[in-house]
Amino acid sequence: MKRLLYIPALLLMLLLAACQTPLAKRNILVIGDSNGAAADGWVYQLQQIRNSGPMVNTALSGNTFGFTENGNRDRNTLENLTPYLRRGYAEMGGIDEIMIGLGTNDCKDRFSDREDEIVTNLETMLSRMQQFFAERGQDFPRIVLLTPPPVAGDDVVSEEFQGAKACTAAISETLRGIAERDGICLVDWQERPGDEVLVHSEDGIHFNRQGYQILARQIVRSCY
């Protein structure tokens, strides 16, 4: 009897898998920073894996969850979230998933007295996303949350990123809790590949092609 029950359950799992949209065909909106904006960054490497499927990449060098640096609001995601979402719809006709890969720039030394605001800004971002889709009667896309990549110690990084290693580690711990609470798929780069990927970084913040390939592969392993 147990064996007979097992067979329908297995068939159901196979049917559900068959109904899922393949990674290469999913409409993905990326919100990120320089590691995603780089010509050979993790977004480019992910696109290589998914055969250049539909994607809108809004990643921007210096981008943060919600800080304005030197009056430049372009790097404040909270200030630009609605245009990001509208652009995703305009260019792809719909959004299946939103990948959020921020946090490194929020940990710059100039923001060190505002670290408590980082997670609040992320929570506000997620809330505004829900509101955006609810107001339009649209299904809320799947969220893929990426921790900041590992950061090297203060002896390696530039002056503006002093203290960023501890800060990004703290952010990542909080992101783990948010992902578990809200059922969000988490790509925990701090855990895997962890600090080993820093052998592919000269400045302790950005990576070479091989490093970005490692980060992209971890996205697939974690959430697809």
C-alpha cells in the first residue's frame, strides 16, 4: 500500500517540475551594485549559464539599499525602486523574479554610524515591492536575496571600505533571518563560496572573471 501511495506522489513531483518555467526563460529583474554591473560581473556570468534569457539589469556601481552618497540619489535603491520595476515590465512584459544583491556599499566607512538603517531599508524595499504589485493586481514575483559577497580585511580594502568585512557579515546574518521568516530563497555568498573566493580579488571588494563565475554558479546551486 505504501508503495502504491509513493508512485502518485512521485508523479506529482515530476509534474510540478515539468510545469516550472526553465531558468533560461524566466523574466529576471536584477537590483545590484558594481559586482553585478561589471562587464564580466556575476550578472554576465549568470546570463552565460542561462543562455542570455530575458533579464533587465539595473545594477549600478556604488548602489545601496537606501543611502544617498554625496547627494547622488541614483545610488539609493529606495529612491529608484519604482522606475526599476516599471523598466522591468516595459522591457520584458512581466517580472517572474527579482534578484537583490546589495549591501557592500552600505558598509562604507562614511555610513558606519547608520548601519542599523541598512536592514530597515531592505524591509522597506520589500514592502514597497509588494505594494507596487498589489496596486496593479499582479502576482508578486519570486524574490532571490543575495548576501554581500565576502569582503577582505581592513589591511586589504581601501580606506572607504574600512570595517566592511564585519559589517557585511552582520548584514548577512540578518538576511538569513529575513529569508527564513519570509520564505525567500537566499544565496549566501558569505557561507559559500565564503572567503575562498577572495583569491580572485585584488582590492578585496571586486572580483576577476573566475571569481564572478564562482558567484554565479552558487546562485544556480542555491535557488535553481
